[in-house]
Amino acid sequence: DKEGRTPLSWASENGHEAVVKVLLDKGADIEVKDNFYGRTPLLWASTNGYEAVVKVLLDKGADIEVKDSSYGQTPLSWASENGHEAVVKVLLDKGADVEAKDKEGRTPLWWASEIGHEAVVKVLL
């Protein structure tokens, strides 16, 4: 679309696991960033808490440390900010950097603490 969003981006953002699998099997670019926020499908799925989609994307080789163009946040930062404990656990299990900093120097722990996501804070510690 006009913001550079692909079908894979939209499917990932909205948690459509089966569609994500089909698109990836047909060669969709797993690392494509949109023109508005500069987010990849993994960033969108992490932001919105879609654990199954996050797992599929990681299993297919998505960059776990990718940063969006707007804020410089990683998938772990977005999942932490939005309180998605299950996604945070998946990302940590796959080796996400808990100390990754965004453009302002904020870590996933900072985001979870700022917003008040106690369960996520405990997982990050």
C-alpha cells in the first residue's frame, strides 16, 4: 500500500498465522520494512502480542534484533512495552538481547517498568 505495507506485514500485525505461513512459503520478504514506521513483520507481530506468528517468523529466519526506523526499538522492546509476556518469553528463549537500547537509550526493562507491566518486568529480570 502507500505506506509500503505488504500482505505479510498486515497478516503479521493482525495475527493471521496461517496466512503468514502461506506468504512465506510463496517467497514473501520476511525483512521488508514499511515506509511509515520502518517496522518488519516481526516487529508488528511482537508489538501486538501474536506469539504464534512471532514463532513462525523466527523459525523462518527473521532478524530478532531488527530495529524499527522511527524509535529504534527491537521486537523485545515492543513486546515489553505492550505487556506481551508470552512473546517476551519466546524472544528471550530465542536469544533476544535484553539490554538492547532504542534511540533514546531505553531498554525493554525500562519500557515494561514505565508502563507498569509487572509480569514482564519479572521475566526480564
